[in-house]
Amino acid sequence: MKDEHYEDAVDAESLLSHSTSTDDQQKRIKRNKERRKLPACALSAGLLASHLLTALAAAWAGSHWWRYAGDVDDTCAKWTTHASPVTQEVAVKYSNVAYNGSFFHQTIYRGDASPEVDAAWSALGVDYRAMRIPEEYAEAAGLTKNHVKIRDKYGGGYPANMEGLHHLHCLNLLRKSSWYNFEYYKKMGEGPFKNEEHVVKVHITHCLDIIRQQLMCTADTGVLGQVWWNTEKPTPFVDFNTEHRCKNFDVLRQWAEKHQLPEADGHLPKDYLEPPAGVVYPEIP
Ligand SMILES: *[C@@H]1O[C@H](CO)[C@@H](O)[C@H](O)[C@H]1NC(C)=O
């Protein structure tokens, strides 16, 4: 069969191509004849093998398809994020979201320091207390005997924060530390600003570098086109108002909110935590 196709192709080619020299045609015919010398059994063995491979590939794809096609969102969330009780218990969904990339129009998150702007950021879950991660999820989530554990009589499990909310907490700290806001929050002296200035600086640079790593880890491969502005003298400007495929953030935030450990007010029982069972670092790692 393959041989016939080959010949068809040659014939069609010579009909179409007027420039083909007789020499070339002779060579091609000779090559064709040599191909025919291949023993028939070798050809059918090759065919059989390729059919077998196709069948195996199809069977593999088929057996995996029913597992993944069921919930692409769930598969994507679990494949692209470290194992976590959140992806086990929350239905992560993706949808298209239009970013507000406005250059000049303010949004509440960009405003100068004020109680309203703080409230908007706070509503994103940037200051939630740690959650309790039950023992059953610990190993997959990367929690080991080196991690702090709550005593069983207080509910057990591991205190932990959702990384995505930590990133937002960090971004919020960068906002508060920007030169036009810094004095306001320093005077207020809450949260990170309770510390001495050199510690605040360390905190800020920690946050900066976490956000750098996060952005590199999830590097967005979308593109920013350009638009025209200025009706008098049309000028290109980058179009930051782009569409993105986003997780259902608010559902994830709600989960973290609901699973917070009880408010302590500095009154946690002295024996709330189990004593260290693994490594104790000589300095903050
Ligand atoms: C972004 O938000 C601001 C403030 O709400 C609004 O004025 C502006 O039109 C928005 N831009 C886009 C592209 O949605």
C-alpha cells in the first residue's frame, strides 16, 4: 500500500513539474525499484508494529481521557498547584476575568492610605489567622514532623496559612510601605509596623522576593497588545486591560476564612502546641 502511494506521488510530481530532467526521473524510477526489493514480510511486520503502536496509544489515551475529561478544572488545579487540602475540598473553577489595567483611573486597592482602602484589602483575606490542616492532609501538603503541631486535645492538626493569601498580604505590605503611604502606617504602628524600622525593611524585602518567585513560577504567557489614544495625535499605548483565565478566588478565600484557628487574643493555652518533634533551627530560616 505504502509503495503504491509513493508511486502516485512520483507520477503526480512529474506531471506537474515540467522542469524535471529525464536524469532525475531515471534516478527516481531506480529508487522505486530498489524499494520494491524489500521483502514483503519485512513490510507487513512494520505495518503490524505501527498498527499495534497506534492501538496501544489509543487505548492509553482512552483509559486516561475518562479520568481527566470529567473535570478539567479540577485536573488543572491539582496539576499546577502544590497538593493542599484546599484543592481536595474546594471545587476550583476557572473562568475568564477582565483585568483592570487602567493607568490613570484609580481603583479602591490603589488609593492613598485610608480606612476604606485598608478595608478593601482586608476583605481579600490578607490578615486571616492560620488554618488547621488535619493530619490526613499533612504529608501530601508537605507538612512533616519538623512542622509545628497542635495538641490533639485542642483539635490537633497543623497551623498553616494559604500561600495565595500570604502573597496578597505581602503585596499589601508593599503598598503600605510605598513612599506615599509609609508615614501613615508607621505612625499607626500596627502589624508589621510594630517592629523597628530595620525589621520592617527585612519584612518588605522578604515580601518583594516572594512575589518575584510567585510571578516567575506562574509566568503569564498572555500578551499585551497596544491601543491608540489621543484623538488629536494618535499615539500607541500598551493595552493593560487584558482577559485572563482565573481561579474562583473568592471561594478559596472563603474556605481559608472558615478554617481559621480560633481567635487567640494572646490567650492561647500554654500547652496548645505539641513540643518540637523534629528539627529546631538555630536561627529563623
Ligand atoms: C478600572 O476601574 C476604574 C475604577 O473603578 C474604572 O474607572 C475604569 O473604567 C476601569 N477600567 C476598566 C478597563 O475596566
